[in-house]
Amino acid sequence: MSPKRTTGYRAVSWNEPIVYELGSEGRRGFRVPVSEPELKKAVGDVIQTIPPKMRRAASPPLPQLSEPEVVRHFIRLSQETFGVDSGINVGVGTCTMKYSPRVNEALVRSPKLTELHPLQDERDVQGILELMYRFEGMLCEISGMDAFSLQPRGGAHAVFTNARIIDSYLKDRGEREGKDEIITTVLSHPCNGASPAAAGFRVRTVYPDMETGIPDIEAFKEIVSKRTAGLMITDPYDTGVFDTNLGEYIKIVHEVGGLVAIDQANLNSVLGRLRIGDLGADLCQFNLHKSFSTPHASGGPGCSPIGVKQELAAYLPAPIIQRDPTGFHLSYDRPKSIGKVAEFYGVVPNVVRAYGWVRSMGAEGLLETSAAAVINDNYLIKKLSGIKGVTLPWSDTFPTRLQEARFSLETLKRETGIGIEELNRRLVDYGVQRLFPGHEPWIVPEPFTPEPSESSPKEDLDRFADIMREVCQEAYSDKGVFRDAPHNCSIHRVDSKTATDPGRWALTWRAYRRKHGGEYVGRRRRLRGRRSRRGGRTG
């Protein structure tokens, strides 16, 4: 008996048709009034003002629905969509899926922002330029860096931008040809290796000591040489461990003339407590769509500002915002700049959201944020550590963690045959977000990485732990339930053949019907049949 499991949000399955399958001939949600004769005479034939090549030969075959049908359709689709507003996102480790205050959404929907245009004269946009300038100053104070750019659109984009800055800096010094290697660690975000590789560097990867969970200093020294252009790593790691050797790494790299860029996407647990610039780093990045409570928006638009020390400020993407007695100005006169890395100035609405969040939190609030995130994580560690089949690697060395913890289902997989992928499909039935396994390669076998941010209440953590306990118990007692999971979901399971075969991809409804014909309806009927046969299994 598990009374807590029977309460709370569950995955919704409306079996909602595609909008093109709805409606009937002649239905309308709104009828455009007939133009008055005097108006038609004064305006003339508007259609003829459109160039012939841009006119449709016939009206588009849009579905014909009444207004209530349209509203009902999109309400049901919204209920099928899982997000922070509908369920528990604790399982999405490394993403820091914290709650985004709605007051900040009101800010970015203000006409004062939405009606601005990036090509306006800077004299007409002094307010937003001042806001961005002040926010860059806040980031300098938080990071210990001297200058920032708000242009990069995401974590990998920011790391690539920093790699470009390292490249330009070394070229100016005439050292680039002899310095062609970037060092990273395997527990860093993959972009810390992929982005400098895309920028033309050779990447050298350091692996952790499997006894301690962090790289050994001697092993690190062996990989550093005169060819080392820089170090680009994440700290804290996605394992929830802060690499305490970081200060020593920085010193070693600086001794050979390299630069150090620290990926601070996992800032949430050290926000207001660690200034990476004070530790000696030359460059860093933040993810506004993680630590600064702006939305991920299904992979975009993100925003990842980069910060640099003064000697690298000249290389920042142009334009930068400068202030003089006449106001705020966009400076393009940057001869050493690596150039623009994004359209206009980046994702300005996310800058506004983050600015509002930092102003509302204040210095004390940022400290409270990091404290609550660490407390939540270690509370969840205690709750999950007693579950059969679940282990926490390196728990002897690091019994407590920072923003998250990377657990292992290796024991569960060995004893039941159920691993992270099978477990994830079953978890969907309980109305929680699937667990994030971990970046490849899997240093931790069958990994999962929950991350309870500071906005996760205790009740959510308790329920998440109860669900994990029950699903793991099912793996030992009723493995059959995993075979067709998820059972209570609008999409049963992604067809892996379709996902990997471009010939089956369909980006429009018309393309889908052309490529797959009646397959869609048949699959839906088979899915409904499986669910009905499962009966109470979905509860």
C-alpha cells in the first residue's frame, strides 16, 4: 500500500487528433465582415497589389472549426504537454529546471519591450541598453570577471565563443601555431570538448580517478605541455562534485602560457559563494536558462553570457554596450573583436527576465538560493540511497553533493535486467519527468542524475523518492509492466526506425499523409487497444 503514490499529477492521455482531422465543412469561428462599397471603391483591389508570384492559386486547405472546438483542442494539447507547471522536473539533472517567476513573464510581454526593434536608433532604446549594461555589471560582480557579452545563445555556443577568443588572443601573441591543444575532463559537459574542436583545437581529455571521482593532479600534469592553449572544463561537475583541484589546474595551465575557461552552467549551488574569476579563471560562461531562472523553451531560446578578464575584453563579440556622459551606446569599433556570434544582441527577453530575477532576489536571495539547492539535493540523496538497486558512486569520498548527484542503476540492471531506459519509460506513467542519464561516455554505469533546485518543495522530493522506490520494486517483482510502458501517455513510444530514417521524416501534416498514409490512424487504434488491455496498470 502506497497512499502517496495515488495522489498528485499523472500523465494525461487524451488521444487528441491532429487539428486537420477535426471540424466539418462550413464551420467558422469568425466571419470577416463584408467590406462597405464606399470602402472597396476607395481602397481598390488589394489582392492585385500583391506580386503575382506571391499570390496563392487557391485558398489553403485549412481545417474548418468553430471557436469552442479550437479552444478545446489546444487546451487538451496543453494538458498533454509536460512541464514545470504540471509535474515534477526533479529528474532532469544538469538542466536546473527551476521555477520561472510569472512576474518576469509580464515584464517581457510589456509593449515597452515587444515593440522595440533591433534596428532602431540607439537614442530611442536607451532604456533597454541601460538594463543590459547594468546586467553585465551584475554578472561581473557575481563572477569576478571584468567584462561580459550577452550574445551567445546557449551553453555550447558560449563555450565555442570562448574558444574563439582564446584562438584570437594566441594569434595576436604569435603563439597559436605552437599552442593547438585544449584540455578538458570527461565529466565536463561534452561541449567543453566539442566546441574547441569545432574552433580548430586538438582536444585532450582527462579521466577521473575512479577511487575519488576527480582527476589526479599527477595525471593532469602529464597531459599539460607547451602545446596547451587552454583548459575548458565544467565545475561543479554534473556528478554534484566540485573539483577541489581546480585552483591547482589553473596554476599549472597558466605556467605554460595557457588560458582557463570555466563552464559555470552548474552555478546554482555556488551562486553568491564562489567567484570563479577570483580563483584565477580567465573566461567563464553562465546559462541564464538555468541558474538565472529564465525558461529553457524546449531547447531555445537560451542565453549564455560569457565573461572575461580585462586583457581579453578587446576580443569580445561586437557590439558591446558602452556608457558616456551622453548615454548608452553600441560600440562596433572593436578591431580585435572576434565579430558577431548572434543576430543583433542575443536573446534580449531572457536578459530582461534574468535581470528581474536578480534584482528581486538581491545578494541575500542569491545566497539563499544556493543554500536551498544544496539542502534539497542532499535531502534527496538520503531518500534515494535506501532504495534497492540504487547506488551513489564515490559516496565514500563525497558523501554530500552540491547541485545534483549522479546515481547508478548498475545493481538493478544486473539483478533484474531493467536499466535506465526501461525505468524512464515506466516513470512517465507517474507524471514525473524522465530521468537524465548522463552525458556520454557513461563513466557511471546505468546513470541517472536528479537535480532538485531551490524551488522544489519537500513534498515533491518525497513523492519523487516514493515513485522511484515503487518503480524499482516493480523491477524486482513485476518486470512485465515495463514491456509496453508507458501505458498512460499521449504518445506510447517513439518509433526508433522513424527517428533514424530521414526517408520517413515528415515535418508537415501533408508530408506525413503522403509518406505514411493511413498508418497514423492504425497506430492510434493499436495503442488504444494496448491501453484498454492493460486496464488498471496505468494507475
